[in-house]
Amino acid sequence: MIVGLVLFAWWLIDNTARNLAQANIASGFGFLTNRAGFDIGQTPIAYSNASTYGRALLVGLVNTLLVAGAGIVFATIVGFIIGIGRLSQNFLVRLLSTVYVEIFRNIPPLLVILFWYFGVISVLDGPRGVEENPFGFYLTNRGLQTPTLIFGALAWASLAAFAVGIVAAVWLAKRNKAHQSKTGVRKPILWSVLALVLGLPLAVFVLTGLPATVEVPTPSRFNLQGGFQIRPEFVALFLALSLYTAAFIAEIVRAGILSVSRGQTEAASALGLRRGKILRLVVVPQAFRVIIPPLTSQYLNLIKNSSLGLAIGYPELFAIGTTVLNQSGQSIEIIVISMGVYLTISIVVSLFMNWFNTKMALAER
Amino acid sequence: MSLKFLTAALGLSVATLVASGAAAQTAQTVKDRGTLRCGVNTGLPGFASQNDQGEWQGLDVDYCRAVATAVLGDPSKVTFSPLSAVQRFPALQNNEIDLLARNTTWTMDRDTALGLDFVGVNYYDGQGFMVKNDLGVSSALELSGATICVQSGTTTELNLADYFKTNNMEYNPVVIESQSDVNSAYDSGRCDVLTTDASGLAASRLEMANPDDHTILPEIISKEPLGPAVRQGDDSWANIVRWTHYALLNAEELGVNQDNVEEMKNSENPDIRRLLGEDANFGEALGLPKDWAAQVITAVGNYGEIFERNIGVNTPLKIQRGQNALWTEGGLQYGMPIR
């Protein structure tokens, strides 16, 4: 069976290569090192039109991960809020949550993306004649622009201090927990943690002589120059993907919570646990077992839906791939690369969620 | 699971490629099928677009009709395939169409590594810029720092990068796949500048909410020879398309048009008699009837008529002949002699 499959695959690949050669179409992955020649709007890693096709695809991958990562976090937060809202005692909260779910769940994601891009962000004012404001925050049809810190050479010291602070805070928390389980006495450590995580890097920052300057966006002839810019394509795609997926996550969360029988809650309160603790220690851990597997598929859906960014010109992997495909003409190679990359991302996410699921699963004793 | 998925996808592309291997005789295939499959733009007024009745019209469309007339004797025997910029080359490579007449720039890479064969230039174009009047820009060299809307996967995108690099200017690209989305992004104010071929700009301007608010800048930053293409490796098919193109040009040069083609058959001019198949049978070597050129001119007119009907000064696009005038008028269009 496996031998047959391998032979079949070999036959397919061989046949394709021979037919490509017959049609005088260049093939192979050598084109990845050729100069790309086109520019990309959003480049989180260094890229210019003198970079290679391979580098361009890498920029696309990073952009995909950016919007998918941010989308997953935001979708999860919104999804949990709406999902819990669906079970609220309050009639208005319950109604609004239901309306939200029904609206976003029943519209195709591409329409949601186009709505945010052409329907919301495009109708904002242009960057010219925008009123200057003292905070330097501008929301225009060119996206959101904010002031940014330009760090000097000594800024790495503060960064290192931040890392040290986090490690120390974790150690402190662990020691405190051990102390509590040994003696039953809980010591307040919030302030010490804050001092370590925020105070230490701040102190180092001041001691090294404030090695940073603030850059504020200023209006120029065409655009606002300088500062930190979030492009409207990102905003539209991010909002659309996360709000769309949140509707599905909300339903999963609701199902998860409902799956924990009422008796559990009642038993917990009979033991004298407070409401917050009941949720945290009894309901949520059991709900998670129901929530995580379908949540994984929603995360995968969100990642794959990010390829719809093509429609509004968000330079994610598929959009860049399409451009490279057309500029280089290597269609089969690009499709293989794109499929391989999406497959890899999805498998990695699945593996992580499976690991998380095993961790949360019922520990049989 | 991954292997299965991959092989399934490869299998799909292979299935189409296997089919193309056997189809070196495009002309015979078209005759057997009774219709010409022609790849055109999804909607570019003047070049290929559908009118209120759903009929295709435009310069590229007339080229499809001309070739259909030459091969099948009937300009209506064309099946149009509207293709996006990204779809066009795979469609031709995979034998989904017989002829690509989709305002496509003839470049070396496409003519060699992509397995295409360009047969002529039916429109000499160049890339230009369009801006909103209220920006007060009068030259492309003032555009540093501007946000520019451009269609993805085009030579336009590459020329843009080169032009700004050469002139040490910066820009902020907004790259969208479909030209109509590019246009609406520009119209809604997402970009300061729209760039594409100059002919495309003239067409796009008509689609703006307020065409008079936009100006096309004088700079032309690239050579964009647009022309029909066929698959490599079928020389007789390439010959048919190539000489149909030359016949249209020669007809204009000799003053043969849609109205006078019948009386011109009685002309004393040997060039005209050869073109219309009165004295010699040049159609035979192409595998076409003797009067193929006469039929083509009766169906669609000569090159000048096609130009004026679709994009000329009396159409909404108002494009001058310019470089597309005949060589005798100081332009670049030059039909190789039929003899």
C-alpha cells in the first residue's frame, strides 16, 4: 500500500516535470534566490525590492503569523466574553451576545473583511488637513499612527533587566507557593513582583541616561511621517478575522460551560467555596476539556482564513505567493510551498493544542 | 495525510498538463471544436469589457474575433475567458485557452521561461501615474513619500519599484489583486496615486466617482508593448495569429477598410490584390482560405478602425494614436509585407 502510494507520487512528480519541460516552462526551486523586484507595504523584517523571492515569501509568512497570532488572542478574549455573556443572568447582556453570534456566524468571512476595509476604514478622513493633537495619535484612512520610542544603544541593558525581573518574579512566586503549602500562610508578593518586573528595568533605564527619544507622527505633503503605523489592511483583516472567529468560539465556550453539570457547582458551594473560586477551580477546568478540541479547529480556521487578506491587499503569505507566482511564473512550486507552509503552521498549532489538551485532561487516579 | 493532499493537488495540475502535451496542433483543434477560446481581461473598458447586452467589446476582443474569422470564418465563434492578471499565464500554459489577448506586456521572461510566444504588439503602452487634482502635483518626480495603489503580479509593480529607486524617492505601496479593487481603494482615498499602463489609467479614470478630479501625470516610466500571445511550440498557430495582426496593419496602410473591402478586390494595386487573396493564395501556407484577410477585414475592420472604435478620440477613453499610428504616420505600427 505504502509502496504503491510512493510509486504513484513518484510517477506524478516525474510526469509533471516531463510535461513542464515539454511545454518549455522552467521548473525547480532555483527561482527563490532570484531578485524579487517588487515592494511590499508591510515589512516586519528587513526587505527591499533588491531582496530575493525567498525573502519576499518569508515576509509574507511573518505577516501571516502576525495577523493570525494577534487574531487568535483577540478572538479568544472576545469569544470567552461573548460565550459567558450568552449564559448571563442579565437579559440585555444575553440578548446582545446572541445578536453578536448570529450576525457574525452567518456572514462569510470575506464579506466581513471587505466591510471593515471598504465600509469602515475607507470612510475615515484622509491624512491631509488632519487636526494636530497633543498626544500624537492619528486615526485616518491610512491606518493608526502613534508616537514611538526610538531606542538608543544602551537600551539593551533595560531589556536585560526586564528579563532578569521576570525570572526573579517567577522564582519568588514559586517559593511563596512552596511556603504556603508547607505552613499554610500566604504572604502578599504582588508589590515585590511589580518592583522586579517594572521597577528594575525602569531603574536601569534611568541609570543608563534615558537612551530613547520619542518620535511623533507629523503631517507631510502626502502622509503622516514618522511614528508607529498600523496599516488599515492589517486593522481590517485583524478585526474581521477575530470578530468572525469569536462568534464560533463563543458558542464553543457556552457549550463547554453548560457541559459541567449543575451539581458540581452546588457541591462546590456546599463546601463553602466562593463564586470566583467555584468558576476557577471547578467549572472552568472541566469546561476546558470540552472547549479545547473544537477551539483548535477554530484557531486553524482563523489561520487559513487569513489568506483572504489577498482581497484587500494585506501582504500575507498567500498574497505574496500570488505575486511571486505571477512575476516568476513558477505556479506549481509556489502552490507546493504555500501548501507546505500552511500545513506546517496548522500541524504545529494542532500539536501544541493537543499537548495543552492532555495537560488539562482528566487525571485519572 | 500531507502526502495524499499534495499528490492530489499535483495530480490535478498534471491532469491538465498531460492534456496540453497532445495539443500541439491548435489550429486543427480550434477547427474541430468550432470555436476559439480567447483569454481576455475581466473588465478593462476599451480593451475587453462587456456591454449592457453582455457582449464583449474592445481592442483585444476584436483581435480574438479577427483570429476566429481567419480560422473559422465567423467573428462570433469565440468563447471568451475573463482572466485576472494572476490567472492568465497558467490558463494559456494549461491549454484552457487558445489565445491570450489580455493587454499583456511582452517581456523576455514571459517569452522564454514561461513557455509563451508573443506574436506582435497590438498596443504600444507605457506606465503612468494618476493623482487627485487637489494634491497639486504636476510631475511624478514630486511623488516622494506618497502612498501608491498598484495591481499585484504585474510589470507595473516592478517598474514602480525601479522608478522610485532610480530617482531616490520613497513610497508606500498598497498592492491589491484585482484592478477594480485597486481603483476603488484609490478612489476612496486609501492612496494618493494610482499607477498602471497609461491606457488603463484612462479607463480607470472613467470609473472614478468624479473623473474630472483626477489628472494623469505626463511622465511615462516604462515600455509596455501589449500584445497577443500563444503557447510555445506551435509555430503554425503562432503564424496564423501573427499574420492576422499584420493583415490588419497592412489593410490600414493600403486604405482597405470594412466598407470598401469588396470594391478593393477589383483594385489594380498588387499589394491590395495580394492582401485580399485575388492574385495569390497566401492563406494556403497558413492552412486558411484564400480570402482569409478579406474576411477578417469585413468582420472587424482594419487596425485603425479597431483602434478608433474602441479607444480612439471619439470614445470616452479619448486616446490619441501616438506611438500606435502607422509607421507612415510617424508611429511604431509596422505590418510586415504580405508577399
